[in-house]
Amino acid sequence: MLSLKPIKSTRRLALSAALLCGATSALTLSALGVVQASQSATAANTGAANTRAAQPRAHAAKKKVLVVHTAGANEVTETTAAIHGSVDGHGSEAFYYFQYGLTTAYEATTTEMSAGAANSPVKVSAELSELTPGTVYHFRAVGKRATSEPVFGVDHTFTTLLAGAKKVGGGSSSKVRAPSVTTGGARPISYSTATLSATINPHGLATSYYFQYGTTASFGSQTLTESAGAGTVPVKVSQSVAGLTLATTYHFRVVATSSASATPVYGQPHVFTTSRLRLRLEFPTKPTAVYGRPFTLNGTLTGTGSAGQAFVLQADPFPYTGTFTQLGEPVVTSSTGGFSIHVPGLRTNTLVRLASTTVPPSYSPSVTVRVAARVTLHVRATRHRGYLLFAGSVEPAKVGQTVLLQLLKPGVLTPVTVGKATVKRGSHFAVVLAISRAGRYRAALNLPSTGAQSSSVSGLVRIRQAAI
């Protein structure tokens, strides 16, 4: 059976004063603990506030919302603790009490007391006793007005000391403190890794720590346990985690243990999100096209969100002004990000990129499609044996351009130029050359690498010995 400890004389006076004011005060007994004494409230202006409340007002002002904050706990021993908070009644008389217990169901409450009618936060506190050693307790401050529903502060926790725990340097356990922990941030963060940080004060006892993390508030994973030392000042700690999923939100918190507490001390949960992989276009070969001819662009889109998504092809033609316009209809990438797009004939070297159909859209980096000039070649016999007519066309044509006529020798990488022709009006060229050797011939047009089109060659024409 639990017994109520005697209330000191000063507290009897406080309780008597509360009864005279019509307040109902009762000490709540629980297997979890007993309120050892009534709460103290810093409310020097209580009497004045009550006088003002008694005076009728000509114009009743709208009451402001009651503000309640839960503060920390101190003077924690094996069986006792002092818990704190604040209440701001904004000029109206407010009352407060604390809820506490082993869970956030709060199995016990302290006595309801007046916080006065101040226009600023009033510090309030309560002393708890007959607690269980080495146990985590939840608590929160609760405020209310006489005619309103309660307003609850946030949940805080404290851990009572282990029975018989030794203070650093010997002596009683009443001064032994569990580690103080603060979960920090996560930085740097990549698509698969993150470095988690925290601050820990061991309070003079050898302290170990680890991080819990996972994709939900239940965590599910934890790092290896490491030492935070046995100092008496806060120290910064960090650990890296790997194997994370890209573009995913993770919850994490720091957890510390020492001989001062039978249970771990938990930091507040924080979150971070792994980064996305940038979209990137990949092609089996460098994408090329022939002037004015439609073609099919095959490739793969890699990166976050690349599979099974609808995209459109956008183009920025030479001289690359930065203005992209859509080419063709939207396509959907395969499960591996592959795509095949029919592209209408391009007439200049063109930057292309894929843009998602989402709002806002995401873009792949741009890739240059080199558009080669169109060159044709025909070879005909002439009246003179050993002389052949090389004729063809260039598109787009520029009068005066030089076309090289070349022989490709077996086993020789560099073609041999056997003659030249000049583009005349109408994009055509023609020249008669003395040919003494059979083989494969072509016409080649060399253009500046920074121009609107790329250098090009015609198809091969085979000349047999009998035609020479």
C-alpha cells in the first residue's frame, strides 16, 4: 500500500489558501508515485488579477488563446523528480496541473492549482515522489480556464536513477544523472548514404550511443554502438549509414545508455530525405542524322523517375538559343528507361532533351544530334577510256563548296583523294577524272565543326577494272 507523505507547514498554508478560494485540491495517489507537495506558481500579481476580474468591464474583450508549455525535469533521483512548465493566461485567470505516467496515457495527475491572471508566461512546477527507480516517465503540463477545455503541453520524459547507482567520485546516487541527448541533423546526404549527428552529455559516466533510423517512425534499423566518453560537457557525435533508397524520407534519432539509467535515453526524432539521381540520356552510339531525313532516336533515360514515365522530346536547333520546342508525340519509357522516338527531319545540328509531362516537368541533360549534310555521288563512263565522270549533289548547298573525290584502299584507314569538284548553281557538282585503279570511291564534304551542319560523305561507288 502506498502512503501519503506529510505535507510541510508551508505547503499546508498553500493548500488552505487554495481551499479558501474555492479551488478543489486533492492529492492523487497512484502506484506510479505520489505528488509530494503542491505545485509552486510564480504569480505575484494573482491578487491584483483577481481584483481586476471582479470588476465589471464596459466592453468585454475577446479572450486570447491559453498558451501552455512543458519544460524539463530536474532534481531527478531514484524516486523523486521536479517537473516544470509555463502557462500564459493573457490576463485571464488560468489553472494548471501536470499529467505523468509510464506512457503517454498519463496514469496520474498532480493537484490543480491557480497560475494567476498575468499577461505573460508564468512558470509552474510540481514535485513528484515515490517513483520507481530506473524508469522512464512521460509528463506534460495542462492549463485551463474555469469555463474552457484543457490545453495540453507537449510530452517530455525523464528517467529516474537506478537504485544503488554510485555518483562519480563515490557517495550517494542522488546526484547521478542519465545522459542528456539531442538529435542533430543529417549531412551530407546522397541518394544512398547519409551522416547522422547528435550531441551527448555523459554527465561523468561512461556512455554509449547509437542511431535508430528507418522509413517510418518505428525506425527498424540501427547503427553500431559507439562510445561517447565519460565527460561532463556536451560532445558532438556522428555516424554514417549506407544502403539507403534514393528519393526516400527517413526518420532517425540518437539513443544513449549509461549506468545511471536502466533504460536508454532517446533523442527527439528527426527526418531527412535522400537525394534523387539526375536524369541522363544514354545512347548506344552518338546520335546522328542526315539533313532533312526523318530518323528514329533510340536510347535510355537513367535516373530517378526514368522508368515507365511519359516524356516528350524537345529540341533547340543551331545556333542554340536555349529555347526548346517539342518534337513529335509523347512516348512512355520502358521499365528500364528505354525509349524509341520518331524524329522528323532535322536541318541543323540540334540539342535534344527529354522533358517529363508532369507539372512542373523534369528535364534530362541535353545531347547534341549531329546533322550531316546530304551528299550523293554517281560515276559514269565517258567517251575516253580511263576517264570517268564523277557527279552528284550537296544539300544544303553553297556555291563554291569543294567536294573531295576519294578512293578507299583495302587495309588503309585514310582515304586517298583522287580529285576535287566545285559545287555549282543548283547544288550540283561534276568533274571528269582519269582513273587507273578499280576500287570503292566516295564524295566527301568537310565542314567547320562549329557550323550548322556536320561534315558528310556519300555512299560508296564500286568501280570495276573493266570500266577503266
